[in-house]
Amino acid sequence: MKKTSLLNSLLLLLFCIMLVACSSNETQEEVTGETEVNSNSEDVTLTIAVGNNPQMPALEKLSKEYTEETGVKVDFALIPENDLRQTLTNHATIGGGQYDIVQIGSYEMAFWADNGWLEDLEPYFEKMSDEELAEYDREDLLPPVKQSLTIDEKQYGLPFYAEASMMYYNTEVFEKAGIEIPTNPTWDEIYEIATQLHDPANNQYGITMRGQPGWGMNGAVFGSMIHAFGSRWVDENWDVQFTKDPNMARAFEMYKKLLVDAGQPNIVSTGYAEASQLFMEGNAAMFYDATSLAEGFNNSESKVYGKFEMGLAPTDVKIDNTGWIWVWALGIDPNSKHKQEAFDFITWATSKEYIERVAEDSGWGTVPPGTRQSTYENKDYMAETPYASDVLNSLNTIKYDEPSVDPVPYVGIQYVGIPEFAEFGTQVSEYLAEYVSGATTLEEALEKSQNAVETAIANGGYK
Amino acid sequence: MVNKGVVSKDKTKLLLLPGIIVVVVTTQIPFLMTIIYSFLNYNLIRPDLGVSFAGLKNFSRILTDSEFYSVIVNTFYLTGVSLLLCTIVGIAVALLLDGEIPGINFVRTLILAPFFVMTTVTGMIWKTLILDGTFGWSGHISNVLGVNLPDFFSQYPLTSIMLLIVWQWAPFFVLVILAGLQNIPEEIIESSKIDGASWFSTVVKIKIPMLTMHIQVAVMLGLIFIIKEFGLIHTTTAGGPGVLSNNLTYYVFKVVSLGSDVGRGAAIAVVTVILSVTVITLLFNAIQKQKDGQKL
């Protein structure tokens, strides 16, 4: 019997270690952070936390030139993009200080500034000389991009690159079928074309879209569809709309029938990587996703090189551009000990000069897109990226703060700009995937979504 | 007369103190903290709401959530059926490998290989390279044969994950059970042959009963690790569609990671500890009873 209780205690301890790991890792990282910052009392070394997305290795490489010019060293912490959000949130909640500069998305921007986790950049711009201001040229930043980083007329981040969502068309498939590529189509028209072009026996799918659950996965596609169909997550009084607005049900139905009748197989395990691979291999006639993926299709290794076009996101009740906008920005931690140096670095990394330097280094096709008007006025860039004017048109016509035709109390198109969205957005994306897989009915999916969002809104004290 | 070489019992207990202190500091204090957190309103991403006493709110929110119960059912179903399949496959393959076959050591090494592959890698390989209808082998084979394959992770998420667990864990069962088989004295098997026992009755009536201890060890260790499976779920279905393939570990991860809700995450952790310890204690007691019965 003694042995039994000893083993029981050991097992209990084993589980305790496993379960409390989540709450204890913050403290460990805080300690590491202090060591890094304190060790640089004389020479300035900036620590920058960025995602491991394709633009970042170029920034890391070129930052060595910045160090040579200014003497300010820059240490890069490359964090997997999926972990970046949680890692930075953990640091911010315990007072920050480890990173001087953080890469932040437009979703977090909406509430990080309110939480005091980002430095207001306006005082630093005020300190700049006229010459420096003219050189940086804030007016050159695309208005919707700049707007998504501005709260109460104060800018909290500088845009590193930005994307909209658009519909990609495989021109070869359309030509073979004798179908014209539509301009400003509705989702119904897209469905009709997709079913006509769908030929799964020959590995040819009418359309491919993200189906994997996650607010940044199928949730991004579906979030923009909710607004396109004239619906909204909540009304102006924070009343949740899933079971109350018939347009919401229409959006659910369209998403499902499009993928089930004319989409890729393995719907719920397809993320943006799998979907873009399908389009790149020429297996999909259409692909609704982010403009930043175009760079991958526009090279000679892609089977759709020179054989694709891009058009605005499909519409329904909302007839303006229904695409989403996403900005990756660089912001400053308010607890950084080198805020001015951090500001100088992020203005360099988001300047016209930096974009030109990337072009010199690896070609205009690889420069960070979507942030500056001047990029789209550059002849070399426009020559290398035939889709650039469509992207610019899309970015410039997105209304980030008016996502729906009806008034809403939130900002964001593919997300709701409140902290609780990461959880309830993911829950809704799971119910959507469950509905698509046939495990639940439309009514059940709407009911579950309604309950999840209502609980989050109530617990967050919004209503 | 006192023996000078023997330390008194009280002093022996003192020697345990450093060990007890280390264990308490590294495990029990964090666990106590988790219990304290579970009674708080504490959301990391809402510093404006502050930290306040929540009473039983976190627990009532979990216990009134129907999803939580489906997650518990998923967890026990996934673990229970996986263990059963692992045991059956483990016994079958171990019996096949328990013989004088040329190159047997090489075959044993090959069979063990899946156990050493990381769960995240296993998930990615099966999802993309094997079961994917477009890029995977199954897609190519089904195209050649002209057969329509189901969408495994959408239509059968829990079963697909279960099969991956069995693929990964059955080799461990094979290893442990094979060790047991090789420990059975040759004389016993030979006597059974002399008595005219068939291969089947030798396996059922002699080998399997003698393997009970080894099977129990494999099941206990398998239970401890499979009940907290995370990597396979994260890389293949992300718990979906819906919560169809969520287990308790993945559920806690989602609440803490996506919601940054420390209070609710801690409450789920406490409930999970209670449930897991109860199940493991019941199982262990059952094994102990069986052992006591055998001794009698």
C-alpha cells in the first residue's frame, strides 16, 4: 500500500510540473531579458523581436550596414510567426524591457497602444529636423496602412510591409475553358465559375482557400466574407449577430458550398501554405488570399509565372472593396532603455532608402510591399511586378475602420480589434470548419458561434 | 548494546529533507500558485480590468461548458482506444519477432524507428506527405487506382490522430512485450509442447498470462504520455473541426495561449490534475488488486 501512495504522489508531481509550465515560463524569459539589456551599458545594442517571415532575413543582413554607419548594434531575435504574438504579449504583460523593438501586426496594434505596451511615436517625429522629416516622408505612407497603426491621431508603429486580400486567377485555365476573368465579381459569380472549372479527377480545383481552423487561417478569409455579405460580428451596441442576421447564415453557406462543391480536397487541413502551393502548381483556377503571396508566384520556378492575374475581393451586399488589410509594423517598447536609437532604427528600416537598398541587393521583386506610394511609382518595381497596380488599388480602397455596411463598434476587417478576439475568433473558425466537414448543421454552427462570442463580450465587460 | 555503524531512524529521516525541499519548491509551490490563480479574474491582455477574486466563477464557467465535457470524452476515448490498439499490435508484432529469424535485430531496430520520430514531424509527414489528397502518396495511389479517398482529418479527425498515435507508440509496446517474451523460460514452452499444446493455446494460456507485468508497465507509461498528446493534434487538425479532436492538454493550451486567461487556464489545469490522478489511481489500484490476487 505504501508503494501505491508513493507512486500516486510521483504521478501527481509529474502532472503538476507539466501543467504549471505555462505560468512559469514568463519569469524565466524576464530574467534572460534583463541580462541582455544590462550588458550593454556603453555601446548601444538594440534587441529586436521579429517573425521569421521572408522579409526579415534581408532586414537582418542590411542592418549590418546600419551598424557600420551609426555604431548602433542590432541583435535579432527571430521568433516563429505563430509564436511571436504570444511571446510578445507575455513580455508586455510582465513589464517588457527585453526587446527594444517589436514586430507587431495591425490586430495587436488596436489594443496594445491602449494597454500602454507601445511607445507613442509622435514626440519623436516632432524632434526630427525638417530635412529628416522630408527624407522620411510620412505622407508617402499609404493612408489605410498608416491609419491601421494610428490610434487617437497618434502613430504607434511604422509599417514594414502590408498586404490586402485579393482574388488570384490562373489565366491559362480560364483561357482553356473560354471563360472571361470577371472584374469585381460577387461571391455568387465566383461560385458559378468555380464549379464550371472544377475537375478534381484531373487535380484541377475551381478554387482554393484556407480551410484550417484558426482566426488567422480560415477565420481571415471568412472574416472578410462576413462583412462582404453585409453582416458584422456585433452591432453598434455589442449585440452578437450570428443567429440574428440572415446575412451571416448566407456567408456560412457560401463558404461551405464553395469549398465543398469546387474547392481543394482536405479542406480543414489546408492552411495558406497548402493553398498557395496548389495555386503555384497550377492545380487551382482561383485562389482568395493575401497579396503578399504574389511574390512567390512571380518567379520562374512557379508554374503560374506570367499566367496569373489579381482582382478585387468578391462582393455581395457590400459593394466597396471587401478585402482585408494586414500590416506588419515595427514598434518600440516603452520600457526600452534606448528609445531614441530604436526610433532611429525603425525609421531607417521603413524608409524609402531601405526599400531601394533591398532592391539593389536582391532585386525590386523582393522589396517589402504595400507601405509606400513611392514604391508603386518606381518604374523598375512596376516592371518586375505586373500585379502591383492592382495591389495598390486594393490597399488604397480598403476602409479599415468601416468594415461593414452597417455601423460597428470595432475596427478591423478579418478580425475584431479587441483582445478577446484571438480566442472567440478561433472558436468561430473551429465551428466553421466543423460545419464545412459536415459534423454540424448550419443552425448548430451559428448557435455555437453566437454563444462563444456572447460569453467573450460579456466577460470582457463590453456590454 | 547499540550498534555504532547504524544511524538512528530519526537521523535517517533528516537525510530525506533536501530531497523533500527540492521536490516541494519545484513542484508543489507552482501547483499551489496554479490553485490560487484558478480563483482569480486575471487576464493578461486586459490589464485595465486588473486582478480580482473570482470565487468559483472560473470553475463554473468550465463545468457549465458542454465543450469541456466533449473534450474530456475525447481525451479518454483517444487514450483508451489508442492504448488498447497499441497493446494488441504490440503483442501481435512481439510474437512475430520472438523467434530465430535471420536479420531479426535489424527488423527490431526498424520497427522501433517511429517511436523516435518527434510527434510534430510525425504529424507533418502523415498530413502532407502521406494522407494529403493532392501532394501525398495516398493521393497519387488513389489517382492511379481511380478510387476516391476520404478527407481523413476532416471526416475522421479523432480516428486519424489515434492511428498516428498507434503508429508511434506500438513500437514501444513491441519492445517491452518482446523483452517479456524473451524472459519466459524455454523449459516452460518446451513442456507445453510435450504436453501437446497448440501454438495458439501456448500463446493464450502460457505466454500472455506470463506477460501481464510487462503489458501493465507498457500501458502505464503509455497512459502517462498519450493522455497529454499535443504535437500530433497541433500539426494535423489543430483540435478541429470544432472541438472534435481536442484533448485536455490542447484545450488548456488554447485557453491560455489564445485567451491569455490565466484564471480560467489555471482552473482547467486543476480540474485536469484531479481527473488524471483519479484515473491513474483507479488503474493502479486495479493492477495492485490483480497482483495481490495472483499472490494468493
